[in-house]
Amino acid sequence: MGPTATASSSLLLFSSPLRRIETQQASTSTLRRIISKRLVVMSCGPAPFEAAAAAAPPPPPKAPPLFGLKSLMDTFVVDVQRAEGRALDVPLIAPFTIASSRLDKVENVAIRVQLSNGCVGWGEAPILPFVTSEDQSLALLKAAQACDFLLRTPPIILTLALKEIAHNILPGHHFASVRAGVEMALIDAAANSIGIPLWRLFGGASNTITTDITIPIVSPTEAAELALKYRNQGFTTLKLKVGKNLIADIQVLKAIRVAHPNCSFILDANEGYTSTEAIQVLDNLHEMGVTPILFEQPVHRDDWVGLGQVTRVAKDKFGISVAADESCRSLNDVQKIVKDKLADVINIKLAKVGVIGALEIIELARQSGLNLMIGGMVETRLAMGFAGHLAAGLGCFKFIDLDTPLLLSEDPVNGGYEVSGAVYQFVNARGQGGFLHWHTVA
């Protein structure tokens, strides 16, 4: 083979007949015959990718190929050799309390997919009670079903594999977190195979992002201590969890304002207020001379009237944008938000809608003139790294809230992005760059 064949890649190039086969949902036997005729296979090498990644990574190419996710999905064939989900339990520095739930430790699910070329992809399904539909036991069960499908399936175009998982194995919002983890792993494995970092695959706008950092629902004293700590670490935007007690929320805001007077605020009520209470909070803050840059999910996810009311008052009276988070769990939700002008910002979380679902929502939001935020559940640097690559590569997010690995007392992820205060830099040569030592995962 020529130089292309020696690259660390599994890119499969097909002519137009294969595209017709994809749209016609061709049989596996037909697909196999065409693959055998047109396939160019290049390997990651015999060693698992995580072992290779432990060594010094090769420098990224000076002129990387212009190859986007759509091209990858339409031309790459996945041949899964191993696939497995395992419990990923990580302690938190302190309990993470929001209006709708409290988390004492992370109990997520890690997903590892290894292709026949030796390349490995990693994903993570985060579990957050009352936010994600899955608990850990259900997530492990559904991950096992998806992995079993991948192991039983003959070589298949990536697009078709993702569609089968989304439509028949892990459909809808109920299994969105696990679906996101499986999609991450497959896309990561494919990107590793062709030697492209995810941020470039998603568009290449940048390889850095700057995140806010979250202060959960705590006492005013604890909030002030955290605000001072984050100020010293270089964070300029604080996201404050509110929504359980209106009076306590105002006291916490005052304490934070003293500790970090020049910070920008995001308020996140996690559905905790009524529309009347949400507007009262904005009135109180206005009297204090405080203007949040964003008010996230002020009312219950199904209170569309209340969401629209808060959005109108916040924008017209105070010049504050309102974001839909829990209210945005599908493309249909976004269409309703756009049609009825119920929010100014859409919060994208991969665990709510999956990777492919998120990309569809991003496209609609941008076409509709809405601003975008990207956030997460409580995740390690596996899921957060994937989301960060997406945010950096697309470059279209006005608000970035990818901080939860900083709230963990341990970091189980090896490699991955580099952290300097609020700034994440993606310097890896291919894929998302992070991996787990699988033998240490429960």
C-alpha cells in the first residue's frame, strides 16, 4: 500500500453506489460484497490504543485533512471486536445539591469499544437522579444490550450503526444518556482510526474553550468560600444553583458578590421556581445592582406558559437571557420553543438527547437565531472531554458550562485535555484523547 495505507486509520472510501445502498437500507450480504471490493484498511496497530496513548503522542499534522463528521459517518465502516460497559464510580469533593436532587458520589457508566483494527473509543453515560431517566443499574443493562448488538453485527457503516442504536435499541429520552455514551465511543474509535482529533472533526473552529464553574446549593458562608477559591483560580463566570428557597438564594448571592465582586453570574434554578418567584428573584437582584448574564430553567420543564412569561419579563425589563435546559429534551421541544418564543438560549447536553440528537438541535437553534449553551451532568473528563471537543470544534456556543470534572475528588481519566484554570486545551493528536485503565474500572 502507499502512504495513505500506512496512516493510523480505518477510513473506508466508497463510490456513489454505496450511498444508494445506505438510503435503501441494503442487506448485510450486499454491503459485505461492496466492502470487500472497495475497502482500504489501515490499522491502529496491534496494541490497544490506551497503551499507545500512554507514550508521547505523535504531533498533529501541519495540514490535517478537511474531513468532517458527516463524511466520516457516511464512509467509515465499523467492525467491532470488543464492546463493554462498566460502572464508573468516582467520589465528589462535596455533595452536589441542586433544586431537584442531591448527588453524593458519581455513579456513571463507562463504555469501551475496540475495533478490529485495534483502535479504541471511549464513552460515558452520566447518571443524575431526577434529571436522567436511567439509574446506574438500568444504564449498565442498556449499555450491555447496545454492546451485544455491536458485537453481533457484521461490518456496518457508522451512520447505519448509529441509526439502529438510536431507533431500536436506545430510543428516545428514556435511554438518551446511555445512547450518548455509545455514540461517543463509536465516534471516538472512528476518529482514532483516521488520526483526527475530535475538535477538528467537529469543524476545527478552535482547540480551546473557557468554562464557567458551578456553586451548588450551599450556605452563604460555603458559597463565599467557593467563590473566593474560584476567583483565585481564574474563573470569571460563576454558575449558581438556586431554586430551593427564595430567601436563602438571595443571601447566597449577596455573599458571593462580596467574595467575587467582578464575576459574571449564571443563575440555574433547575425547575425550582414558579414564574412569580423567578421574576421576584430578578427584581431583588436588580435592587442589589446585580444583573445575571443568563437565567437557566427558571420553572418546571412542562410549564411552557411560565417559561415564556419569565423570558419576556427578563428580556424586556432587565435585558437578561433565559435558557431552556430541562424543557429541551427533543427536537420537538426546540421547535415549540422557537415557534412560541419561549426562551432565548438552548442548553445542549449530550446526555439529554445523545450526540446525533444534539447536533440536530444545534443546527435548528442556529437557523432560528437562538443562542447556544453547552453543559453536562456530573461527569468525568471522558464525557466532558467529548463535549468540550464538540464545543471547541463548532465554535458556536455563547455559554460553556463543562466544569463538573473539577468537582470530583479523583480523576480516573488518563490523557485527554489540559486544564489551566477555566481554560481547557485539546492537544491530542486523534480522537478525544482520554482513556481509562480498564482493569481498574469496576
